[in-house]
Amino acid sequence: MIGQTISHYKILEKLGEGGMGVVYKAQDLKLDRTVALKFLPHHLTADEAEQARFLQEARAASALNHPNICGIHSIGEEGDNLFIEMEYVDGKTLRQVVPIEKTQTAIDYAIQIGDALQEAHSKGIVHRDVKTDNIMVNTKNQVKVMDFGLAKLKGSLKLTKTSSTVGTLAYMAPEQIQGDPVDARSDIFSFGVVLYEVLTGHLPFRGEHDAAMMYSIVNEDPELIEKYRTDLSPILVNLIQRALEKSPGDRYQSMGDMVIELRRLQKKTSKVVRAAPQAIPQPRAAEGAPPTGEETSRQPLPLLQNKLVLLGVAVFAVIIVIAAVYQFILKKESTRQDMFSIQSMKVTRLTSDGKARSAAVSPDGRYVVYSSEESGKQSLWVRQVATNSNVQMIPSAEVSYHGLAFSRDGNYVYYVMMQHSTGRSAAYKIPVLGGTPRKILDNVESGITLSPDNERFAFVRIYPTTGEFALMVAKTDASEEKKLASHKASLWFYGQPAWSPDGKVIACALGSCEGGLHYSVVTVALDGAVERRFTKKRWNEVSQLEWLPDGSGLLVKAQERGSMTWQVFQLSYPDGEATRTTNDLLDYSSLSLTNDAQLLCVVQGDYRGNIWILPQGSTARARQVTNGRDEGVVGLAWAPDGRIVYVSSVSGTSDLWLMDRDGKNQKQLTADAAMEFGPVVSPDGKFILFTTDRSGLNSIWRIELDGSRPRQLTSLEDSYSPSISPDGSWFVFNSWAKGPLFVMRQPTAGGEPVQLSETNGGNPAISPDGKLIAYIYFDEQTTNRRVEVIQPDGGKPVKEFDLPHTAEGMLRWSRDGLAIQFIVYARGASNIWSQPLTGGSPRQITDFTSDHLSGFDWSPDGKYLAVCRYSVSSDVVLMSNVK
């Protein structure tokens, strides 16, 4: 064909050939320009289906106008020749230039490819054949995505059989190989394969023949990218891993989200030096937030400011953690002693199985101790950093570890362990190279901090009966235990404290309702127990502190108001000036430093939470109806008309949304900078009650079902967990306003609250007939929790039931009012159990074998159960200074 003239095109040379056509370079004699002509192979021209697919490519691609998409000029036909006139790209295919050693260049190409695919997806077009052969790089280093011959338009005729697997096998998503429907997330998988290949020159899935390749893609994990590249950012590695998830629901849900992460990484890559192989890290909590590594993935999570964590009456919260450790850098600035700057760093991933829950680095940087969780059981490990050797210190058991710390001489590891069977926590000590653990002290729930002389440790203890939150000090042999300082009601100590290097003060987070709910940092002097405000900075929550070794400041793990992620801040000492050192979508936890401040150990985690619908409560028939990151994790509730009110942070903050039962017709109901969670809908469907901090304090607000007429109902400090009476005229909630957590009652139209419970109690739920109220009581002496049932006017319980120790803090009544239901975490999964009001053993309702549940609710007709399921992947990361 070369040298021939077809229509008004002179064929110059053959450029390439694929299953859907042959491409030639040609001269457009009318417009005097160089073009590319793609011809349908002659042996296929008689096939009407192939012709239709070929023309569909032209219609799909011609609708796209983007600098990174190869443009379509026209469709032509002459004799037996059917062809498309396309933009001629002078350059090479991406396949011809891989591997690309310069990470910045690879990211730049990836962003251009992602922009092109996002443009196509926004027009309803799925490429379905993304591969390095279909991507060109021109002489100006501009990417052009080509060949939309396999694209599928929304609403267009389906031209391939359901069982066909069009596309190039090595790049296909699992659902594509299995003949399932494909969408934009299938392109995201293929894009992940391309990015892996661009960086390494290898494919993530391999097989000697087609069947082996298909099996690998559908069933096997991709080869660790660290096998080929040890210099990549853990964020970039995490991004590729997430794109290559087997289930579409576990991948990025839009190419736009993936490009945002790539652009963030692009901004930092030129400033950051990455390192070595191995690992990833973990989670965290807030009222509605799942547990961080230290809090463990099993522990019940607190209400928003987490005063309920240790009471175990809070709803499982959201751990929102996703990718950007690179901003936290350990480099000293000459203008500020030992403060970290975002200049350069080296990152080493120590784990990669997503099972790490907490960690600490030894003072000399030689060892890292960490806990790992599998099937609901945790084990304790020590890793020698230089040799990458792992040794199990304590075998797997039904326990949770947090507050890991090395002794100052590095010879021992201290930790707090909670027994799942009893719910009790205690502090322990074990030799760093293994041995027999020794219990030091009971009733230690928070993480501990050791004194510089290694003789004492400090921790926070909660006394639920009195509502007192105390900063405690004791010798490491458990003697001389005493309260250094304490608060109650509107003030409370919280989280893991930090003992200063000079031994003179202990820094601790202090929660306050004075001037609006917030957390700050105070220091308490060992001499005279004088408490001093450390900083003017206020956060939504603070959970861990770590002194810089020279005493010049603190690292603070905190959460800003309106945010659902934990970031790292720095406080200079003694002036308390706050500087934000990370600003991304990651969650950071388990902060620990070496003595020279040149190595920081953290646990980082990623989670995914979505709403599932179970007809008749059947796990086998469960169907996922949302595809976000945290849909319903901090609250969901049915409306009488069969729609679902839920919480999502897709808008940037935690807001209320409304959707149909199948996940369609999603509508945002609230839009403000505050965090909103725990919604309930009135039985007549007219209004919603929910908890929010939009007034400064956590309080109960009311809006109409359409989001209009917002109004604050409670003025008590720290109000949570509303439950509405059957007639809609009153509601119950819990509050810390009087010191202990009490169940209160108040009219939904507004009015004065009345205390109902005589003992501490949280997460109240009104029975369907309005005659009983159930709530969770915490026994301070035994650390047991139980369900107490009282009448609407309060008084002593009329019924009591013990809760399993692994039950999580949420109660619902069965629709018939004959049982109380709650969530239990066991054997690596959360499930719903039902306790008959008449007594006897509880009965398991759902039968999930993986993931956590953070909330659930039955539809008004009792036919459907809505649950939020979420999963957490967390690993250990070391960040070191680069001089």
C-alpha cells in the first residue's frame, strides 16, 4: 500500500499494526499535512460487528478534545478500505522508552496519561485497552493516549459478548478477564500495570502462557516493585498497589483521585530522596473513627473527642489514612535547633503485608519492635534494621498491643496489652531479644512514657465512676503509684504523654470544652505538679506526643478541626510555637525517635469503608452500594421512605448525605467546616438528629430531611449519640457535662435535658414501642461492660446483660423490640449479634469473614439491613535524615 494514493491521502510508510487495524503515515494532499491513517484489516471488513466496533472508536475518540489524547480528524471509505484519519504523532511508544529511571519523568508521564483517561471517563468513555503500546511520547515529551478502538460508550450497543475478553491480556483487570462488566476502574487497573512497567521495565503479573497470566492477574499479588526499584517513594508504591487491587471497589474510584495523588507526589519528588525496600503501616480513631495502630484495629472507638475510648462505649470510628509520608522529614535546620524541615529524607518500608498495628524504634536505631494482627489476633515482633531479620517476641493471641516503647538503654521493650477475653489492660516489660514478659502494672490503658533515668513511667488513667482523667506516675516496678494531676467534666487528660529529656516535666494532651471543644498540650512539672499551658494552638484531637531528644520541642500527632486524618505537628519549647510538618491524606501514628533524632519510626495506614445492603440480613446476599472511602463509617440510618442518610467526607469534611437504597441519587444535606456524625431519622421521616461540633462543642443538632432549617438542640458540653422516640417528640443522648457520662432526655422541639441513668452510660437506644431505653455501662472495678435497660423516666435498670469483651460500642433494637443488637469483633471480622430481652445466649446474625463493621441499621419494614464495612491496611515506615 506504501506509495499508493487512497482518496486524497498518499501513503508514506507503515507505522504499526494491531488486532484492530494497520496504521500508516500519510500525506493529506488537500490540506498539505502529515496524518496517520488507521485501516481495518481486509479480512475483517466483511464482519459487520468488527466494522461497527471500528467506527465506534472514531465516534468515541472524536468526542474527546484533550492535549494528551490523539485526535481524530475524520472517517473515510474508499472501495474496500475503511479508515480513520488521526493526528500524526512524531515520537515513540511508551513501550519503547521503558524503563524510565528518573522518577520525576515517570510521574510526569503518568499525570498526562491520567488526565487523558479522566477526560475520557468524564465523557462516559472507557478505553479498555490501556497499555504501553497504545501510549505515545512525542518529541516534545508530550504524552498521547491512542486507540480507543475498544472503548465502550455509555448507552451504546454492546458489541462484544459478555464472556469475551477484549484488550491485551497482561494489562487486563481481573473483571475484564472474567467477562464481568467493566468501567473506569478497569482502566485504572490497566494504568497501574502501565505505571509499574514504566518504572521497572517489568510487568507486575507474569505467566509463561495465557492461562498462567490470567491466573496470576485474578489470583496472585503483583510482584513487589521493590524487587526492581528500592528508591521509590512509599506513596508511589502505595498508589500503584491500590490501582492493582483485585476488587474494583478497593481501587481508586476515579482517575481524577489518582491524578490528584500523583500531582501531590510530583511537587515533592524533586525535594525528597527515597530509599529502600519493605513495608507499610496502619490506622486510628475519633468518635467515628477506626483505631490507630496504638488503639488497635479491634478496640472500640470513642466519640469524637475520644473520651469514650477506654469506656468502650463509642462507635467504631474512621481511620482515614492514605499516602504521603514523604512530607515528614528529619533534617535539622541551622536557623532552628533540631526542628524538622521538608528538605530531603530517606524512607524505608519495614513491612508490606498491611498487618502492622503499632511500632517503636530503639534509641540507637538498631531495632524496631512492632505488633502484627491477623484474624483478630496480635503478635509482637522485633526487627533488626540493618539485616532485615524478624524475630517473633510473643506469639499470636487474642490480645491488642499499644504504647510500645524501648527502655532508654535499649535493652527492654515496654508495652500495654489488652486481653480480649477480659477487656483488661496492663503494662508489661520484655527483653528486646525475647524472653518471658513481666507484668508491671494493671489498669494502664494509655500508652506509657519512660523517665530519662528509666526508673519511672507516666500514663493517663480514666475513672469512669467519677469522670476523672488523671496523669499518673509510677516506678517501673509498680511501686509508688500516684496521681500527678487530674481533671474532670470540662477538662480531661488524654492520649500518650511524653517525659521531657531533662526529666523535669511531662507533656500531655488536654481536652477542653471551655471556649469550644478542642485539644491542646500542657506540661506538668514533676516538682510541685505545676501545670502550664504549653501552646496556644488548638486541635480537634491530640493523641500522642514525642519529645525531640535535645528538649527543643515536641512532635504532636493531632487532628485539625473538620479533618478526618491525623497529621504531625511540631511545637517548639518552651514558647510553644506550632508548625505543621505534614499536610496530606495519610494518617500518622506510633511516633518514636532515635536518640540522635536522625530516624523516625511511624505506622501509616490506609482504609476503605462503604455501605452494604443485606436483604433479610443475609450475608450471602450482601451487596455493596457505595464506592467511596468512608461512606457511612461514622454513621448511617434509614429514613421511613426507604432512603438512607449517611456520613461521607467526599466533600472534604464529614457531612450528611442522602441516597436511595441502591446507592443512587446521592444528595448532600450539610456543607460546613464542622464534623458531623451519628445521624438518626425521626419515625415520620420529617427530620434528622445528628452530632456536630459546628457550634464549637459536640452537640445534637436537628435538620429537615432535605437539609433545611438547621437548629441546635443541646447546649450541654459533649453531647453524642441521639436516639428518637417512636412519636418523635423526645430523644435521648449521652453527655459528659456532669463529669461521668450520663444518659439524658430532651424534647426534639427543644427544652431542658433531664438525667435518666444513675450510672455512667453511653450509646443509648430507644425501643420501637418507646417503653425502654438500653445503654452501655462500664464497670470500673471489673472493666466489664454490660447493657442496662431502663424505663423512659429513668431510675434503676429493669434488665441487665453482659456484653462480650470484644463487643463494640453501638446498640440497636430489633424491629420487633424483642432483642438488643450490637457488633462483636472476633476471628478477624466484625459481625452483628442479637441478645434476646428475655435472656439467654446472644445469637449471631451476620456471618462476615473479613473487615470491620462501624455501624448498622434495619430498614423500617425490617426487610433490609444496612451496614458499613471497612478494611484497614497498615505498615511500619522508617524515615531518616539525609545530610
